[in-house]
Amino acid sequence: MANHDWMYTGFASKSDEWIRGVEHFINEAFDPAVAKGSKQMPCPYNDCKNSKRKLPREMWKDIHKNEFMPNYTRWTLHGERDRMAVEDVRARLEDFDEDAGVADMMVDINKTCDNEGSVEEDPEETAKAFYLMMDSAQKPLHENTIMSQLDGIGRLLALKSQLSLSQDGFDLLLKVLGTMLL
């Protein structure tokens, strides 16, 4: 995973690294493969927090004047959503579990999964459900968004919690959203 510490360490001085980093960020964000034809992308400056869409020049001005929103070190809405975070996971495992062997266990699991000649069995029902959930984490909600199905569900549940919606109120909200998306 790319190191994006420059986003926060170079803002005050507007260092050369920070300016090059912002230019790289904007180029990545508006890359045709990421923007998918859109002229505007979510703006990650501190006040917008990816909730407002801006043109590249507007985004540059906002970031230059107001800096990036806190903790946006994985550019999930700007081209890094599909990238595996193997290095990040490995680092967290090693930080959390220095000598207990979880990192080694993960290596062993990967070796086992890559074994040729092994007999493949159908997974249990609980494993099938887990694989289906993991698959939905990669599938976009619909063709006009980069939000995954799992992320959509998570955001709706977070909204339910933040607004203290009752289960009946949440069910009604989902019914309305469902009819709008058909």
C-alpha cells in the first residue's frame, strides 16, 4: 500500500513533496478508469469529507487552502478501492501479534490454498454464506456507482444507529429505497 503520510505532514509548509502528492492524487482521482466519465469527483478536503463532488481545479483549491480530511490514507473513492491491502494487513498483524504466529499462520494458509493436486470439497453452508458476503463486498451496488453492496448495507445500518431509528422505521425506509431503485 502506498504511503500517504505526506498528505498531513507537508500541508503547513506546502512542501514540494506535498504539492507533487496533491497533483498525483488529483491525477489518480480523475483518471478515466476511476472517474468513469464523470467530470466531478468527491472532494476529500477537510470540510467536504468526500460528500461534495468537485471539478479538478476546485478540488485543488480546496485541498491547497484547507488540507485533506483526517485519516484518508486509503483513497477508497479515488482509485484505491480495488487494491488489496496486503501490506497493511501484514503490518497490523505483526504489530498486534509479534510472536504469537498469526502472520506465519496466514502464510501457511496461503501455501495450503495454492497447493496443487489437492481434492477440492464443497464448503459448508456457513462458509458458503461467508464467501457470498465477501463476494458482495467486491460487487458494485449498481452500474452507476463504485459503492459495494456490503458498503451500502453498512452505511444504511450506521445511519439507522446514528438516527436511532426503530426497526419499523428502518424497514419502511428500506422499502421506500427499494422501490426507488427498481
